[in-house]
Amino acid sequence: MRKIIASTLVTLDGVVEDPGGMAGSEHGGWANRYFGEVGAMRSLERLNSCDYFLCGRRTYEMFSKAWPNSSGPYADRLNDMPKLVASTTLAEPLTWNATLLKGDAVRELAKIRAEDGGDIMMYGSATLMWSLLEHGLVDELNLWICPIVLATGQQLFARGRPRVELELTEQTDLHTGVVIASYRPLQTATT
């Protein structure tokens, strides 16, 4: 069985909006100064262990425009690997070696997760991540906590979401001020 690994860059106050600046938001790009060589190497190692890259519509639209123009080991791996896109508004064919999850994306991901093979990596996509958490499909949650407070932007931990209990499985200090906290979801309770 594969694992679904949800990984996101987050500020100390829980903002996940546009960490790389690809969306062009007013406060976008806030994570770039914290993502050094060690972070890039760690990300590449994790990506190499995965068979699929999973994303929602917004992440797909941003990444599919930005990454094909990049090169190097990380960009090459990300560009080459198959993508799974969860969207109710996009239609195939998709670019960037991507396949649209048809119908109920959560059900389709549950089927793919049950197969043998490498893991599924997901970056960002806060709405999709919460949907997967609510259905018990996230096996590992990696929060790359950056030492910045924005006090504006999309929050990872929005009000009205169900309670999710987590167990800390690993903590890594990247020496750029970023702490990667890795969690295993224990259970989800409807609010």
C-alpha cells in the first residue's frame, strides 16, 4: 500500500498562501529565503521515493506554468513524474504529465493508495489536504514551519474544520529557521 504524504510550507501564524510567489499575491514568496540547499536536498530525496505528485487545481495551474521552465535534479524529477490532479473545473487533456482524477477524487485516490508502489506526494493544496484528512487518507503530514508571521492570507487551519489528532513522528531543524514537523494523523472527529 502506498502512503499519501501531504507537505506544506506554513508561517508561524498558519498562513499557507503563495509561499513560493508563483501566484503573484501581494505577500507571496515569503518562504523563498528559508528554503536552502538542505531543504532542497531533503525535498528531492522524498520526491524520489514517490511514484506520483498530487495537487489541486490551483497548485497544478501554478506549478505547470513555472516548473517546466526550470532545470536541475529537483525540477527534472518533478517534471518527469506523473501528476494526479483533483479538480471539478479542469478538463483533460492536461499538460505537464498530469491526469485528472475523474468523478470522486477522494474515492479515486483511495484506490490508488491501496495499490502497491511508491508513495504519493502532495504540496500545498490546503482544501484538498483537509478533504483527505477528513477521509483518513493522509498518512504523513509534513509542516515546514517558517519563522515569519504574515497576519494575512489563506490559513491552513481554518475555522469550521473537523478536529484532527496527530502524533509527532519526526522533527528536523534546517538551520535556516525552518522546523519540519512530521505528523501521523491518529483520528478525525467531526465537529
